[in-house]
Amino acid sequence: MATNPTTKKPAAAAAAEESTEPVTETAPARPARNPAETSEAVVGPAPVAGADPVRVKLSHHLTIDGTDYRPGAHILVSPDYARRLRRQGYATQV
């Protein structure tokens, strides 16, 4: 049978080491989110030169660059980004 070579501290010594001062930490503020506007701008990574943007329909809520897009929203994205969104299940083919 294996034994633990470390020794336990008595409860009184462990309690004395802990601070009795209340700790007040504030959570960091969340960045402001903007609801999506109906615009025809390409969102996400820029398309490669010569590639036409692709319209996709979102199947899940998605935040891109601080803007919220609801399920069912149509957005224009680069072909590569559209492929990645479809593979991850965020977009459907239009």
C-alpha cells in the first residue's frame, strides 16, 4: 500500500494562514454588442481578390466582430468563411 509522504497542517494553522479580509473583485466589463443591421456589407474575413462574396443563412446565433446575428439572418461572407461556417454548423446553403 502506498503512503503519502506529505504532512497535513493542523486545522488551526491552516485557518491562521487564510486571510480574514473580505475580497471584493469586480468582473471585467463585457464589450458592447451591436444588433445586426440589414446591410449588404461583407462580414468576417475579407474575401480573396477576385472572389465574389457568398450569401449564407445562419442556423445559429453568431457574433462576428462584436455584431450579433440571429438565426435565420442572411449575411454576405467570403467563400472560404462560408465553407468554415457550414462545416461548423453555423450556416446553411442558400
